[in-house]
Amino acid sequence: MGERAEAEFSEFMQGRWPTLVRFGYGLTGDVGLAEDLAQTALAKAYASWPRVRRAGDPDAYVRKIMLNANRNRFRKRRVAESLAGVTPDRETPDPAGRHDDRAALMAALRGLPHRQRAVVVARHWLDMTETEVAAALGCSVGTVKSQGSRALAKLRTSAELADGVCHEHR
Amino acid sequence: MSIDDERDVAERLDGALQAITPSPAPVGAALRKGRAIRARRRIAAAVAAAAAVAAISAGVSIVLRAGPAPAPRTTGSPPVTVHQPGPGSPPGLIAWGAAGSRRWRATVSQAPRGLLGFCIAVTAVRPQCESAWYLTRSSPVNLGTVRGQGESATAGPVWHGVTRVRVWLSGGTVLSLHPVAASGLRWVAFVLPARVTIVKIVAYSARGELAHAAACRYLAPGRCTPPP
């Protein structure tokens, strides 16, 4: 691949990096993991850059890889996430004191099964359609709908969000 | 605090995620990693082809299931046809046709006992995975022929650049075979009825003739002598 492709990809990555890391944080609850997911997905996109560009939607390609990689994290290692209530150290300053609110939401998200969490973040933060989420997750639109409904139902009744306190789960 | 509706979720999520400050984009690392992935894919493709050669024992065995007896020959050569699979064909199907009055299908599937390699099953009734094939880089087309109950089945993988394989048969029929992808390789296959033999095989790329052979196992320039 030539310099032109390299420059094009670099510009793409610079522009998408913050959003992808935040997306990954929504999926994993960990900034380091989020950056790993994003970097791996972008590297894979670069490895197939001509084809990815020709397909016309490199964002969709990268998001799909991130979702798959996150799913594989659970399949391969049967990761039992530690639902720590500790907030990441790389947060922006919080003069309005919204820290507890954010921490409570992230704790509630981490309490969801990983697929429901992926649906919530993809649908309600990235604004992906149900069809796009289904394609990225490799499931049916019906599954996306049902997973999304269950996730919202759980969030509505979550202890973390009910009293605004970040609970630790063991 | 509670989650009231989807907009509420979206707003809270946005607030929580926008609060994260990612480190600077590691563009250099992603470029290096991407190049390494590309290089590994190229190596893996070469290794897969070599592994198919190394792991599969030489020798071909194809069993043709017993089927209806071929119609007695009256005049001329028995009909021989080869067709490419169409849309919606079963996975692994690489060709189908008729050898005289017997119909056949050639399919590719993973070899039994976990061997790296493939099986070609040619049958007039039901597929049977019986044989394994290997690819040699020195031949654009690597064909093996096995004789059954009257019929002979010929099949094998071809190089990526081979666009067509033409087979001249005794009796004047010329088969035009188009490679079909299955299990990571591209294949051609055909079945001949009894007393019909291969006269010549020629492989073509997009630029023209690649190699030819006459009634031989390996198809490479100068490797086979024409039949007497």
C-alpha cells in the first residue's frame, strides 16, 4: 500500500480515535481495554484498507470488528468482569459534580450481559440502527430489539441508578 | 435517578462517555500492526497451500457409488457434460454433470480425521467423501484421475490465476471448465464414462495459455508426453 493510502488511513484514525475509544469504554468499562479494542480494530482496517475503502463505510467495518473482538474476549477467556466502582483516572474535570451520576450509569451498564451492553451503547450512543447493530453483532434484528428492551428494563430497575450510589459487585 | 426512556439513556450515556479523555491516537502503532497482519495473511495463505501438500498422503481414491447401468452405446461417444454450480448450490459443490447416462456431483469438504486437506466425492447417487488432494506450486492445475465402475473421475485444485481449463476428449468433445472456489482453493472436476479418455488438457489465464499436458497427473509444460 502506498503513501496515499497511509495518509488517508492516518487521517481517518485521527478523526475517529476519540469516538472509538469512548465506544470501547462503553463496551468494556475500562479505558485501557477500550484503547486496545480500538487500536486492534483500526489496525485490522488498515490491513484491508483498499477493500474497506471500496466498501464505502469504514466506520461500520471498524465498529463491527470492535464488537466482535469484545465478544471474543468473553468467549475465549470467560472473563468475569470485576465490577469495581472505581472510576477511570482519565476523566475530564467535573466542576458540576456529575461524577457520581456517570459512575452510577457505568456501573449499571457493567451489570448488563455484554451483548445487551453492546446493543445499548451502539443504539443509544452511536445512533446505529437496529439493522446496523444486527449486522455488526451477527444476529437478527429481532434479537437486537429484544436485547435492547431487556437492557433498558434492567437499567430502569438497577440499584445503581435508583439511588445514584455506585455499588460494588462481587 | 432513573432511566425513563431511550432519550434519557442516550443523554446519560453521552455524558458518561464524553467525560473520557483518550490518549493520543497511536497511528504509528496501528500502521505497524496493520502491516504485520497483512504479512501474516500472506504467509498463512502460502502455509495453507504447503500444508495441504505436506499433510495429505499422495494417492487418490474416489469411489463411485453403484448406480444405474450405463445405457448401451449405439452410435458416437456417450455424452459428457460439466456444469458450474449455480446460486443457492450446496456449500462445497464445485461441478456437476453427466457421464453417459450417469449423473454426478463433485463436492469439496474437509478430509476426515482432521487432516489438512480435502475430499472430492463424485457419485451418481449420494456424495461420499473419499479422497484427498494436494496442491503443488509447480503446476497451475493439479489433477488426479481415479477409475470407478466404468467411469473415471478427474478433479483437483488450480492456481489463483487459472481462469479456464479445457479438456479434449477422445470422440471430439471439448470440455470447458471454470474453477470454482471451495475450502480456500479453486477447483475443477469432471467425470468421463467408460472408453472415453483424455487427449489433452490446457490451462488458461487471463492472458492466454498457461500450461498443457496430455493425459497426465500433473499439468505443467514439458512434463508429460503426448499419448501415442
